[in-house]
Amino acid sequence: MEENEWMEVEDYSYLWKEEKEDYVLVKSSLGYSIIDKKHQMMLVVEDDELAKKLIEKMLENGNKIYEDINQAYKDV
């Protein structure tokens, strides 16, 4: 990973560090979505490669995974 890519990923480190309990993954047939369950919002990352790296970091760091978005929203 190039330095610029690393810095861009680290800009989102709150997803798996400080706000790890709020940001979760919802798994569907299309893959994972990043959800802020506290505010009931989806984090949209337009760069597919960056989104993939963020999801990998969240999986590596043990962010909670849900099968259904409604489960995530109820688990606040």
C-alpha cells in the first residue's frame, strides 16, 4: 500500500477504533455495507478500492457484523 493510500485509510480509523461500537457491517448478497447504527445511517464510500480496504480493516479489528440492517438499528 502506498503512503497516500495508507493515509487515506487512516483518515477513517475511527470506524474500527474510537467509534467501533457505532460502526458495524451489514452483510448481504452484494457484500458488506458500513452502517452507523447509532445514527441509523449508511456510510457511502464512492471509491470502491477504499471501501474494500475500510471493510477489511473493520473485519480485522472485530467490528460487529449483522445479517440484517434492522438488527443493527435495534441493537443501539
